[in-house]
Amino acid sequence: VLRLDGVRKSYNIGQPNEVEVLHGIDMRVEHADFAALVGPSGSGKSTLLNQIGLLDSPTAGELYLLGKPTREMDDEARTALRGRHIGFVFQFHHLIGAFSALENVLMPHMVAHGKPDREALDRARNLLADVGLEKFADRKPGELSGGQQQRVAIARALVTRPALLLADEPTGNLDTKTAADVFKLLRRFNAEFGCAVLLVTHDPRLAETCDRTITLVDGRIDSDQ
């Protein structure tokens, strides 16, 4: 699904305060992987996630998504590839308050394809049912609990059937039980849909329950096991 070959990322290039944050990252994520990305604050996790999510491009090296090199892509091509093949779940769900749960789930589809057809509507409703919220499809985010909102966010991330799901501290804002439920959902969809999951977390207990843990230290992969 994902391959990074010698990915480097620098900021303030050519300036006296130029700094390289990622120092030649080599990494692979296979179909149906369920991996944790961990590391201390300042290790470069956010920068690496921005590269993987095609929100930014490397200074050097190459990042391949489904075999396609992305470094030289323009913003339009990168956005289209990201919209089709990558799903995002964040610590804060970023739902749109004026829209219903169903409309929020449909948002990535509408951005990519315009007005949803019957198939897209059915897929969105089925995903809400999968996360236990079929009865809340017409409710606005403000009418849902934090855990329910995060489950809507997971359904939204999966509506395009992405090859890769990026989860950035997806349980960091939830209580222990709700966090466990959200983690089970990610596990379930990883198994059922075969989408690779890369989960960024500061919680070592959560990382231990993943199949693989990638540790980033000072912009380099310290271990991958």
C-alpha cells in the first residue's frame, strides 16, 4: 500500500535556520497491516504523518502510494489520490456541526464525486450501522457524545473504502471504555475491509495491541517490529 524510500523533510530551506526533521525514512506498509507509529514528542511523527497522508511532499526521497510515486505530483493530483485512497481519523473528530451524522459520513464522497448516488447513501448508512449509530443518522454532532462523534468520524474515514487508514491519536480524547470500543472498531474494519491501518499513539498499551510497532526517534526509524 505504502512505500517510503529515503524520505527526507527539511524546513526553511536555504535559510540560516534550515532544519531537517526527517532523515532518510525507509518504510513499508502492506495490505491489511495494523501498525502503531510511536515516538517521543519532537521525534517527527506529525511531519511523517503529513508526508504519508500526502498533505506535504518530501524534500528528498520518494513516497509511493499503491505503487504511484507522489513527490512530483501537483497539489490537484495529490489531493485526488489522497481523497480516493486514504482515510483520516484524528484525536478531535472535526465533524461539521451544521450537518447530520449521515451528511458528515458522506462528505469525503461528495468532495470526490459530487452529489451522492443511492450506492453511496447505502454505504454511508451501512457504515453508521456498523459503528452502532444507525438510529442517529439525522442527528447533528452537537447532539452526540464524544465517543459517538468519534465513531461517526471512523465511518466517514471509511466511506471511500480507502486502502490506508491513518489514525492520529484516535482514542486520546476518550475515556478508557470508549477508547477500547473505538480501537475494536478499527480492528474490525481492518480485518473486514483489508485496509491498512497506521495508528499514531503516545499510549504504549495501545501500541502493544497492534501487530507491529514502528518507533521514530529524532527523525529516524529506531525500530520496526
